[in-house]
Amino acid sequence: MDHSAGDAMHHADQAPQGIQPGQKNIVGSATGVVRGVSEDGRAIVVDHGPIDGLGMGAMTMSFQLDDEATGGDVAVGDTVEFQVVEDGDDFRIIELSVR
């Protein structure tokens, strides 16, 4: 009897192969235009295209910046490329670069 389907279901709550528990998993990347930057530089509003890997369409939304990312060099009107990770119910930018 093949138990592979049952095993996959049993292990669904474990981290994907190559991802350690507690490690953030890159879920997508996109390009967009910065529409706002918080005073402390820890959040930005981006009018972005579709986020590859998420199935998320183009929209304008606010993102928190992860500790590894910095928004201090970003200004309203800049075109940026970014990578996001799933962080509970939120998505956080972990890599950000101005084009």
C-alpha cells in the first residue's frame, strides 16, 4: 500500500525541505514604485506589479521592512525591486533595491 499521500498530509505542518523551522521563507518578488515611506523608514507603501510566487495581482499596499532590509535610501517615486516573506498573516520585505 502506498502511504506517500498520507505521509505528505502528516508532514504538512513541518517546514518545507531546505527551510529550517523558524526560518523565513521567500514567497515572492516584484517591482513597484514607492508611494510613501514611514518616518522611521521601517515601512513603505508600494504600487507594485504582480508578486511572482504569490499569485497576488498588482495593487498598492504597505509593507513592513525586515531587519535585513533598509528603507532609509528609498524616496517617494523610486522604482524598487523587492522580495517578500510570509510573516504570519503579513508579508515583509527582506530585500529591497532601487532600480
